[in-house]
Amino acid sequence: MTRFAAPGFTGSLLIRVDHERNNPAWFDEQASKLSARLMRLDGLIPRAEEDGTLSWGSLAEAPPEVELALLGLIDDKPRFVALTDTREDPSHRSFAVNVVLNQLQPAEAATYAVGRGLVDWHSRHRFCARCGRATRAHLSGWARLCDREQGGCGTEHFPRTDPVVIMLAEHGDHVLVGRQHSWPARRFSALAGFLEVGESIEEAVARELNEEAGVVTQAVRYICSQPWPFPSQLMIACIASVASKEIVLDGNELEGALWVDRGEVAAALREDADATFLAPPPFAIAHSLLSRWAEGA
Ligand SMILES: [Zn+2]
């Protein structure tokens, strides 16, 4: 078994206290507490302590004039993040981020995902998408407001989450894994794609599998999900029963694909030297999906 029993980026100890977000007095009260803590980030890169927890400082470490978001409470301590501007590509999981992610306990990585997601979203949404005016942090940092008092149109903007389906085609005792051109040698994983406007999860799974591998989906079952903060996806992991093992690869999307059985998947997850393929990393939901299928899901 891996150290991630649950999908990566889930299991945060954060109590979100969302019913108080529209109460500025509650926000100010939390910010004035000596126990208030600020998530230490270098841009979007987290900092870890030696025990695998996130590094937190006092609110005095926040840059002046920068808005704060109140994530919620952990251990009864208010947890904030400074909404600094960042120029980093939010979809890029840098080497530096990977290094810290491998040090963080799973619940801590999940809390980081919340902070990173808010910092990144605010940084990229300073202006109203409806009228173009500058917006301000709103609802304790969980939204932005195009403020009528500042001449704006009054629209509230909320952080978006982009759903992505990630799936294994299943036929008999085998599932299909594929690899993209840019991946490390021997890495194979589940196929994936964004849901399009006006599409159900089942329809997106069937469309993506057909587009990328030419297989015909007969039934879809949901397995598990995870937030993926690069930059703002919700990964929805499914298994799709397909009509036959015959595949027609889209060479633009995939470099190759393999039908593998439970033994081969288990060997890859164990990182056996003679495994058929190299499994995705433990914090990726494809790892959870393959694990659950190998265990009989
Ligand atoms: Zn506006």
C-alpha cells in the first residue's frame, strides 16, 4: 500500500466555517487573534517543516497592503493566506513544488491546495469579467466583488473549479492505460480530458475514450475524486466498461497504450523493477484509481 490511503489533496483538517464568510466582524476578530497563522508561500511554492507539516507564520509576515483570505480554522487557530500577485504559470507543477509535495503529509498537501488555489485565482481575477473594473476580495477572500460603491456593476465572482474526467477503459480482466509524448520513459496512466459545456460525466468519459483510443463505452462507474490545484481542476475518476479491446490511437494525444491486468497494475504501483510500466505518482488520482481497480473496484 502507498502512504496515500485517500486520493491526494484530500483530507485537510481545515474547518472552513463558511457560514461566517459574509461577516466582516468575524473576519476582523479572527485576524486580531494572537493565534492567527499565515500560510508561508514563496509565490505558489509551499514551505514544509521537517515533520511534513506546512510552515505557518504570524500575520505580521503578510506584505503591507495585500488582501488576506481566511481559509478557516485548524486546531482552533485561524488560518490565513496573503493574496499576493503571482506571475507563475499556475498549471505548471514546478520541480520546487514537487520537492515540497513529496515532504508534506497528505492532509497538509490538501490544506496547501486550498491556499494555493485561492492565491492563484485572486491573482488572475483582479478585474470584473462583466464590466472590466478592478474588483476587491469579498466573503473573507472566497470571492471577489465588483463593488457598486467604487462605481462597479455589483457582480460577485467566485473561484471556478474545472471538472476533468480521468478513466480506465475496462474489458474483462484488463484496463487500458496510455502515455503522452512528454511523460517520463515507461510512464503509463489513465486517460483524461476536460468536461465540455453541456456534457455529463458519463458523456465526457465516453467521448474522451472514443477520441483518444477509439473504444466504445457501454457503462461508466464513478470511483473517487480529488481537487488538483494546477491550477483548479476537480478530477473525477471513473471506470468505463467498453465493448472490445480494439483500439485506434489518436497520435496527437497519445504515444502509446497498453491493456494491463491486475497483477501488472499492482506490480507498477509497488514500483517493481520488472513491472510492465511506471505508475503515476501517489498524489495523482490516477494512482488512486489504479490502486482501487487493482483491489477490485
Ligand atoms: Zn463589474
